[in-house]
Amino acid sequence: MSDPKLFGNLFLSAGAMKAGTTWLYAVMERHPDLHFTPEKEIHYFYHRYVNSNVLSQSRRLELVKARHLANFDPKTANINRVRLNLHWVANYLDEPVDDFWYRNLFTFPRREKYACDFSNLHAQIPAEAWPKIAANCENLRVLYTLRHPLKRLWSHVKFHLQFTNNLEAMDDWGPADFKKFARQSFIWINAEYGQVLRKMRAGLSPEMLKVIFFEDMHADQRGTLAEIEDFLGIRHYDYPDSQLQRRFNESVRRPMPEFFPELFAKEIASIVRQVEREGLMIPASWR
């Protein structure tokens, strides 16, 4: 009998930034067979195979201070929940940041079937890293979520400016300013769907990867969730309507400038062609 793998059953989401993964996380964390940590995006595999600075001591301390040590009211907080969160924080701040560190971030008090990690940076993992990750898993499943590339780009631009308190900069921007900002690597890399798909397919066996579209997901929420459950081999769960109807991390409502589509028309057309060349049926709205 073979030894159990370090990561057990692992479910990774690699959705493009602003492609609905926060909604998916908020809904699926209710599933009794899925276990999420208090942090939606751990970024461990990006740290391991791309950039070790993403989980530096200073960055982890900043995250803990912002999200885990100042966000509960002693008058209303559940002491057991706080205790569990602090236990997780202690593991998160542990050293060294290695495979055992990552495994110890997951505990299974309800005996869930999958540990889940929804990081958009999974899309940037090199092809040669995926077999190494899979070798440490009993079962690895990877979900890649795509959204209309132009709408995703516009949403990402708005979200980043809003997040950095620079939204008013748009008031004075012309076409060249928007193009320069959107073409920055940390934004544009999320648009390279074809490149990401090729890397994933080169490093993952077919049963390990599922691709879904943001537009299809919200056109048939329950149907898409059932497809994902079937992909994982877990039971179907009856998610409450109130959770399905919620929206998360929405960027400020601001109309796309009339000139914005033309700035990236050739690139967007190329991205769509690449997705189609991968054999995927794109949503009608992409055309």
C-alpha cells in the first residue's frame, strides 16, 4: 500500500483576476465536502515556483494584521471561531514556508474531501511545476475561470484604481493613459488566456483540469456548480438562493469609455482566437 500523499485531495482555482472566483469561493465554502482556510488566496504555489517574495515575513504579517487581528468584535464574536482562526494564524506565520507549511494550513474537523485554495496567481504557475504539484496529491483538480477579455480588463483597471484610492485619476486620462496603465504586466498577464491554457494542459492530465466561463456560470449558476461538483466527484449541494444572488468585490460602477475597446481590439481578437484554438466553445457574448 502506497504512502498517503502530502497534500491529499487538493482543489485549486486559477481564475483570471475579476472573473468571478470570489463569488465561487463564497458559495462553495458552504459545501460540506470542501475545506477552505480563513484566507481565500494563499499563493503558496506561486511563491514556490515563481516569486518567493509573495509570502515573505513582512507580507504575511501585513495580511494577518489587516484581516485577522483587528476584525472581530469581542462583544459578539464566537470564542471558538476566534480560537480556531488564531490557531490558523499561528500556522500561517510559521517558518519555513515549504510544502509542510502549506499542508499544515488545512485541518479537517468535518472530514471534508478536498482542501481548497482559490488564488488567481495559480494561472501564472509554469507548466513544469504542475506535475510536481500533482505528484504530491492523492487527487489534484484545477478550475480555470475565464471572462470576456475586454470586460475583465476594464473591471480589473477600475478595481485596482479603486483599491489604491486612485479612481479619480480616470477623470483626466485619455486613450494613451488607459492603454499604458492596462498594459502593465501585473494587469495584462491575467488576460493571456491562451498562454495559461497551454501551460496548464502541458502540465496537467485532462481529468485534472476544468475550464468554465464567467458568463455561463452566471447564466446557469446551479448547473455550473453541479458541473464543478461532478468534476470533483462530490455530492450535489443545495446552495441557498440568498448566497447565489450576492455579489462580491464589485468594482465601482463606471461606464467604459467609448475609445477603450478600440485600444485593445487586436489583442482581444487574438485572445479569443487562442481560446477557440484550444477547442473551447466561447460564450455567444464574446462575439
